Amino acid sequence: MSNILSVKLKLVYCLLPLQHHYQNKLKLAIIGQSLFGQEVYSNLRKQGHKVVGVFTVPDKDGKADPLGKFPVQGTPVFKFPRWRVKGNPIPEVVDAYKAVGAELNVMPFCSQFIPMNVIDHPKHGSIIYHPSILPLHRGASAINWTLIHGDKKAGFTVFWADDGLDTGPILLQRECDVEPNDTVDTLYNRFLFPEGIKAMVNLAQPAEAIHNWIRGHDKVPGAWTVIDGQSVTLYGSSMLGGSVPEGQPLDIEGASQAARVTKNGLILYGTDGKALLVKNLQFEDGKMIPASKYFSSGESASVELTDDEKTMAEEIRNIWKGILSNVPAIEDTTDFFKSGAASMDVVRLVEEVKQKCAGVQLQNEDVYMATTFQDFIQMFVRKLRGEDQEEELVVDYATKDINNMTVKMPYQCFINGKFEDSENGKTYDSISPSDGSVICKVSYASVGDVDRAVAAAKEAYENGPWGKMNPRDRGSLLYRLADLMEEHQEELATIESIDSGAVYTLALKTHVGMSIQTFRYFAGWCDKIQGKTIPINQARPNRNLTFTKKEPLGVCAIVIPWNYPLMMLAWKSAACLAAGNTLVLKPAQVTPLTALKFAELSVKAGIPKGVINILPGSGGMVGQRLSEHPDIRKLGFTGSTPIGKQIMKSCAVSNLKKVSLELGGKSPLLIFSDCDMDKAVRMGMSSVYFNKGENCIAAGRLFVEESIHDEFIHRVVEEIKKMKIGDPLDRSTDHGPQNHKAHLDKLLEYCEIGVKEGATLVYGGKRVDRPGFFMEPTVFTDVEDHMFIAKEESFGPVMVVSKFKDGDVDGVLQRANDTEYGLASGVFTRDINKAMYVSERLEAGTVFVNTYNKTDVASPFGGFKQSGFGKDLGEDALMEYLKTKAVTVEY
């Protein structure tokens, strides 16, 4: 039966229906034993499920069952000799089981009798494997009885356990014909291994069906096909959109047309003419190669080892000796798998080498790529030298010839270092506000995409190179990313302009320029994050030392608005990454394109996969799932106050995740009669009309001292008349289109309300008669404190002006503070004493004196009251993405 058990190892895929039945990850209890149970445990964890307890048999002759010694640290393992006595459940055993809180029992190979109050306890019951076509041959040795009874069919079943154990509802069955001379071994080797285990791909079907089959069997058991007469297993499938790269043709048995080996991988075609990309191939001898290297896998030149590298190679040779104890000597040609190594040995080899040679990042897949000792050392040395290059990123661009260049825009979700369509294949149109035309279709992320992105970010944080990287090296990557953004600044500014309506010159200087500065600023912080030593009362006669450490939070979510798409990304992401976190970012649905271009540049900068994930889509779906997700530890949000409240509530109810909120504003600007009038007019206009008024700190209400009020308004109107409204890519344009039509409609309604309430519309208030979403710069005067436009933010080019009596400093301060918002404020006066008095009393997170909109990457930015809490920019922003740990030592 040992051969049967070895084949059972390969049958892990029988439990893969878990993935189809539950898109949300489950808390599982594994009840069973053997190498088969070990493999099931490993693969369920790879799928993202949490194993809350392993229940197996006691050690025999001092040796643990494979399932009992395999679980990772933190997974409780129970080794009960029995679950029942005289047919009755043992209470303390059942209580111990119930305490782990499993939602589903998985029973891959179990020789013990499990009580029904354990079988039925989880809310999803218990799933079990059985080697027969139920209802035939229940009980032990089922496959033997298949032959004893002379059955014409054999197979296996996965089902839900009930009180009969082998009588529950069937989840999956596979069967084959029994030939006259079949034995137990031939049945497994002939059918269960090649058909049920290796899952041969039917290439005569549409591309998506082929893709689903391959990814459904990745990594175990692996979908296979025949190439040049030998079985080859396919791993890492993704659908390919757009043009197919050039490559060398390859004939594959049963394919509707010749495949193609390209620099990105193996391209397969479905019967519908669509294509998919396969990343890796594994041959019958166990060796795995990148699919792109199929025609050249043996051509790479060997590297000459230095003396230090030769010493390391001998240390690794000793590790191989320890694992392959049955091999007399480890030669250069010794093959790891042909020498008897199994999957658990792969894990051991990787972890021992990483422990011995700190800083080298190995993955299990690397062992399959280099199976002989010589190849393994070559691969190791290349990694040690940093010569192992990531495979080229595959990007399916939307292109546009505009602004004297061809802009290349990724439009798919960016998850775990790859661009890919949303899980459900949905897309939506990204609209240009300049003329209302469609720029391109963009992937519309689903809840499933959020879960995959969070899982990728969590894996990158807990097990990837990002979390183990030296802070200074992390800073180097962020500097490199900033350099790449600078190299592509014209392209980024063009995309920002056509997607958000920002005037190109402003997009270049502020939207993109400040984004670059932000990443450089926080890159410099990476190796300056430090704690303190704190004197405490000594535990005499001993002594104590207390110190603090600043540590990253883990996986962070970032949700940004549409007014400064790239800059808002940079303000939050740069601090988040500098602190050592990983992130999942949702750009605004109407302005996703610079965020996706940023994702492409992050790969080129060398940011490891999974560290940055970008999900375009709706706030109601993606944003809500992010705020509820239990694996996210921090959410940073910029947007409206009502949505901020909902996010804060969801974050609290889910897992009490840390939150920072930059919300709405109604920022007051106080202009006194002793101001520099030229500067007050220029800055006052900028405070309202900068970025078309789509500016979170825009002066929502101007208070102008009565004696200069009329002159101020007259000069503002004269300057407005000089403003050029038009194409944002025209270098002479002053005022571009509003971001999207719904916002334009809201602004027009805002102006109608102002007129109805009795405010004086001095200028504008109408849509510009031209294609696109253009609005005239607008001025209201005689605005009284009770009016709607005096209280509510327009978030557009609407100047709302109120008078205040000459000399009434305290009165105007009271009116300025009579709002639930407190994001920003400003004062214009030549009197320094008045300026300081007013700045101390304004209830806002930022106060500008004789200037406005003067933000800097080193200065903290954030609001008071219902404008939110937490800071962007400056050292304060870094603290938003760190936690403090206190350590006390006694000596």
C-alpha cells in the first residue's frame, strides 16, 4: 500500500472545490494523517485559508506523523490517541477541538473514528476524500473491493460527511474503466495519476476555458500537455489582451493552432482565436524552466565563482548532504529530485540556505528551476550578485497620440506585480473631461480582486523581500522610483491632464512635480525611523533598560480622490512604503490612469511584487471591501466627510484598523484693509480657482474688510475676464474643464441655490458653450452666514465673498470658525501682530499668512473637526503608518 499512499499525495486537487464553493477564506481544521494529509495542509494554506488546528495520530516509536510535524509555527497540533471511549465522545477532546473555532473540517486521510458532534460542529460541516465511486464500497480498502467485486468502473469521490461518514452529499467524482488485468497499483498509475492527478489540458476549447483549467490546477496537481512527445506541466496562466508579442512557433499536440514561445512566456491559442500566456513549464524529470526559455534552456553561460562564493557553495553542498542522506556524495550532477527529495525537502532546502546565507531571497520555485547541484549553485550565485533579473512586465497598453507624444496607458488591475483583467472581466469607460470622449476602457475591480490584492500584499509583507530589506535599501528603491517618475514626467502630466482635466503646465509642476518631491522626501526617511531609550524605575538590585521601536503596521489600504490623482497617491503611498508597509490602493473611479502608470514604473524601479497593488473601480464595492477586510491594518482616505464617516465605522466594526481621514473643507480666507492689495487679489483668486477650484484647501469663503470690499471684487472680476478657458494641453490655458459631468452639474445647481437664496451673482455661474465639462469662474457677493453657499463646500471655481466691518477682528474670527470644517485657512494683513493673533485663533489644521496653497512635502497637512484627523506629508505622516513597541530588559 506504500505505493498507493505515495500516489495519494498527488490527489490534493480533490479538495480544490473549497476554492469554488467559498470565495472568502475559511478557518479550517485538518483531521487526518500521512504525507497526503501534509500535502493537503500545505495547499490549503497556499490558497489563503487559515488552518486553526491540526488533529493527527500520536507519535509512533518517537517519530511524528508527517502531518503532525509539518504545520507552521502558531498552528496548534493535537495528537489524540482516540476521540471516543466505548462509542461515546471524550468531552475534553471534543472541547479542545471546538476551541479552535473551525468553520470547516477537512479530512483527507483519517483512520480514527471521529464523533458526529465534531463532524457537524463547523458551520460548513466536514469534507472528506474516499477512493471509490460512492455509493459503492464504503469503508476501508474501497479500491481493493473494486477489484474483488469485479467492477467495470473505478474512481474516487469527494463529499460532505454525514452520520454515515461515507454517505454524505457528493461534491466531486472521477471514474475510469477497469481493465481485465488491472491491479490496485495499475489503477492508480494508469488512471488516477495521469487523468485525475495531472489533469491533461484539452487545448481544443476557447482560450478562457484553457486558462481556467490551468489556473485551477496550479500548483497542485498541475495541468499538463504533450510537447515534442513528452508530458509538460503548465504553470502560471493569464489571459492575454491586445497584441501578441513576436516569438518562435511551437507545435503542441491537440492545439487549434501553433503556440508561440516569446520573451514573456508561452502563448497558447484557444479555438476562439484568443490567447493566454503560460509563465513556467515543468518536465517529466521534475525540472522547471521559464516558458520563455523553452528553446534556450541549456544555453546560459556559467559564472566563475569567487573564493567567498566557493566557500558558500561548499556550505550549501553540506545542506544537500543533510537532506539527501541516502546519497554517498553530492556531485555537480546530483539531481535533487532524482535523489529522492520531495516537496517538504524543497521547503527545508530553501529555508536552510536562506538561514545560512542571509540576504539571498530564494523561493521554492527556484529549486524546481535548478534541480542539479551545479545549476542550483549557479542560480544561487546569480541571486547573490543581483544578476537574476525579474521577467519583463507584460503590459497591454491603451495608446494615444497626443501632446506631441504617444502616451502608453496600462488599464488593467495591478495585483501581485502583474497587470490583469478584473476577476469578472468587467470594464468601464474612462472619460476625457475636455470633450467627453472615451479615453479607454478600464478594468472594474471586484470584491474577489480586492481579496487577491490583499493576500498578495500580506504575502509580500510577511514573507517577501520587502519586509526583510534593509531600510536604506528600501529608500534606494523609492529614490529610483522617483527618478523614473521624473523621466516620465511629461507622459504622466499628459495622462493626468486628459484624465482629470488639469491644465498641463499645472499637472507638470504640481500634480507630477510634487509627487516626485514627495517620494524623494520619504525615501530619505527610510533609514531614520528610530525609537528612544526611556529611564524607568529600576527593579533593585537589578537594573532595567526600556527602549521603543517603530514598526510598520502591515498591509495598508489607501483610497484617494479625483482632484489630484497622482499627487494624492504620492502623499499617502510614499509615507506608507517608507515605513515598510505594503499597500492596496483604490484610485478614484473617474481618474485611474496615472495610478496604473505609476504601478508600471514601480516594477521598473524594482519594487518587489505584491508591495503595491492598484484596483480601479467603485468606492462602494472596492473601497467598502478594503475598509472591512480583516487583513488590512490601516486605511488612509481622502474624500468627502459622509464617506469618511462610513469608512471609519466599517474600519471600527471589522478589526479596529487604524484610520487617517482628510475630508471636506470650507476654508475661510480673511482679507484685511491693511493688506498688500495686489498680492491679496492674486492669491485670493488662486485660493479659489487653482486647479479649477477642485482643491481640498480651496478658500470656500472669503471675508473682505468693508472698506476694501468693492475694490477687491472689481479687481478680481477684471482678472477673471483675462483668464483663458480651454484645452488643458494648450500651454496658454488658465482654466480647464471640471473633472466629470456629474460634478459640473452639481456646481451649476450650487450656483442656482446661491441666486435663489439672495446672494449676488457678480460673474459666471454658467457652463461654457463648448464641448467638454467647462464652467465659468464664478463670483458671489453679499453672502450671508445662514446661506447654503456660506456653509457648504462647492469644490469648484466659485468665489463666495462676505463683508465684515472695519476693525472687527474678533467678530470675523467668530464667523470664520462657525463651521464644522477645519482643513485650512488664511489671512492677509501687513500687521504682524494681527496676523499672529488671527492665526492662533483660526480653528484649522493649516493657516496661510500672506500666501495661499503653499504646501510642502516637509510640512504636515491635515484638518480639524469634521475635516478629519491624521496627517499627510512631513514626519507626522510617517507616524501614521508606524506603531510603537516598548521593550523592557532586566539585567
